[in-house]
Amino acid sequence: MVDKGFHVNSNTPAEDYLIPLKLVFNPGGGLIGGDVVYPKPTMEKYDFGDKPLSVFTGNFELMVKFQVAPDAPAGPGVKVGKLRYQACDNKACYPPKTIEVSVSYSVQ
Amino acid sequence: MPASRFPVWIAAAAVAAGCLFTGCSSETVRAASVKPDKERKEAPDFALKDADGKLVHLSDYRGKVLLLDFWATWCGPCKVEIPWFMDMQRKNKDRGFDVLGVSMDDEGWEVVKPFLSDLQVNYRVVIGNDTTAQLYGGVDALPTTFLIDRGGKIAAVHVGLASKKDFEDGIEQLLQAPSGGITRAALPALLGPALPGAR
């Protein structure tokens, strides 16, 4: 969730110099795949640009498609990844951040 | 000597001394964002490398009015301000003004050099680090820009995109300020002893 008044660049920012939102999962473990489905961004105009920017604001969800690996052991597991994002408000921008993301699963 | 000449002589000396102390021009600029002298704190010194690998100290700029800009290549508001700063550099470099950019790009010169080349930035840029940012209060938001007076004190801070006029007025006010050496304590010596008929 992005706080009111802030936005993060979408995965397909409008300008080359902007840092995109990106979610990547580490390889290995009981799950394979990991293609990310990003939501549709909104185009918003800010004081610091002539063109609208492609951004995510408020609540949004990323969907990730995994398959169970053929050799996945039965039982619980955790798939770990990294989410990189860079946020701004209407006047200023904040350093890009990378946070760890984890998905718990159980193979039966 | 006629008594009427005394008040004129004293008035002229007072105006001259006043101009030396406060700075006189046909148009005195006062920027809302510029702090009074007594409220300004010393700008922390630092040593960072420029694009040629030379070490740049903030103290190298003592005696000049300096615009110190923390920015990054991924920062949209920074890209709006940089051309303004280039313009201000062009117009004021012969008046004792300079701009120093501090890039906060983690990727360093690999991304900063092409950016500077594309925009033909006409002032010095160094690569910053967390230590320097902490000296200046953390610099969480970009751009964060400091106006530093000739004495090396922080006269104004702008966090986020500011107006071009705010910068221009602040720079002009600091450029018009006296460069030092004349103080209130020196005024009596400049004015001379009290003369008969003087108030």
C-alpha cells in the first residue's frame, strides 16, 4: 500500500531515467516459475513533469504464478524474493528501496 | 565653519558607513527563505571527488555564495531544477557565485557522467555518500538544496522542488551582502568623534 500523497513508479515507467517497480524471486526451492503479473498503472501528472507518469498509488496487488517443482519435497516451504521500488510525492523523490518478500507454501 | 555644514557632513558619513555595513544597491532583494545572519549555522565541511577524480572540499568555496544541491539521476524534480542552476551559474559566476551538485546515485559515475554530458551541466558535481548526507540532516528527500553565504554559513534550505524565483532572490540577497571586514563595532571609528551640533 502506498500512503496518500505518494506514488511509486510502475513496472513500466514513462521515462527511461525512472526506477521501475520490480519483484523478483530467488531461484530454487519447492516452487518454480515466478512470473509477476502487475496491475494496470495510472497515468498521473505531477508538478515536476510536463508529461504524466506511469505510477501505482494507494492499494495495489502483484500476482505471482508459481508451479510446484517436480522434485519438491512434501511439507512447508518459503519462497523469498525482493521488491524494489522508488517513491515520490508531488515535490520530492525518495531513495529507491529494496525489501524482502516471502511467500509461505506447503507441498502435499 | 558654518554650523549648517556639520549635519550634512555627518549625514553623508552615516549613509556611507551604513552602505558599507548593510550593502546598498538600487534594488535591495530580501528573500523570504533566507535566514537572518545570527540564525545561520556553519555548513559542515566535506571532501568528495568530482568527475576528474579530484577531491573537492566545501571549504574551497569560502568567500563565494554557494548553491549546494543534493540530487540524483532518477529524481524528476531534480531534473526540473538543474537547468535553473545552470542558468544561475552562467549569470552569476563572475560575481562570486558557484553551484556544487552532490549526486546521491548509488551507481555513481556510471550513470552520473552520461547524465551530466546529456544536459551539458556547467558546474561541478561530486558523488555523495551517507556520511555527507548525515552531516546535512539526512537528506532523505531529493532535491535538497542549501544556499551558503560567503562566510560558509547555511542561509537557506529548500527541500523538494522550490520556485526558481525563490532561488534567484536568495542568491541575489547573499551576493549583495557585504563580504565581511566591516562590522557595527567599526562604525564609530569610521564616523569619527561627535562634532558640535551633531545629534
